[in-house]
Amino acid sequence: MTEHPRAVLALFVAVAVAIPLVLLSVAWLWRRFFQPAKPSAEKNAIYECGVEPTGDSWIQFKAHYYLYAILFLIFDVEVLFLLPFAAAFNILSTGALLAMLVFMLLLAEGLVWAWHRGHLEWK
């Protein structure tokens, strides 16, 4: 008797769906039966590091800080892709060298674009 070629895949998907559902069900049952709700004024109060909240909650953040962080992450992660290339530089083919050259040119283009748009200037 031969198995269906996708039987293992179907079993894997069934187990991958069943395990989180079982764990979520157990957590829900635990909360429902062993941890009854005990609301009180103190539990329902807003907590901000022990300080009573005052004033308006609307605060304008400067998006430049996030832009600096995102640009740093982009260029930091992209430079990490250069490490395997540098480690195996002597044994790579010409095609790999050209691919890495295109990669570095795109990285430099992104840097020039961010610089030209003024995103790298601290305001």
C-alpha cells in the first residue's frame, strides 16, 4: 500500500494548526476556571510607572529619530551581508563578484538618496 505523496505535508499542517489551538484552549480554560476576575478600582486604574496621568495624551513625536533608526538598521543589516563575501573572496567566481558589486552599488545608491533628501542631517 503506497501513501499519498502529500500525506506527510497534510499531517504536518494539521499538527502545526492543532498545537497552537490546543495551547490556546488550555490557556483559556485555565483563565476561565482557575483565575476568576476580581475587578476593583485599583486594578482598573491607569498606571504610568507609579505616576498619576496628567495632561493631554496627544504628544507629537519627531519622525526624524525613527528615520535615523531605520536608516541605521538598513545599512547595518546590508553591511552584514558583505561579511560572507569578504570571508570567501578568494574562492568566488566572477558572477559572484558582479552580483556583490551590484549589491554594493544599490547600497551606495540608497545612501546617496538619503543624503540628497537631507535625511542624514540632524535637526
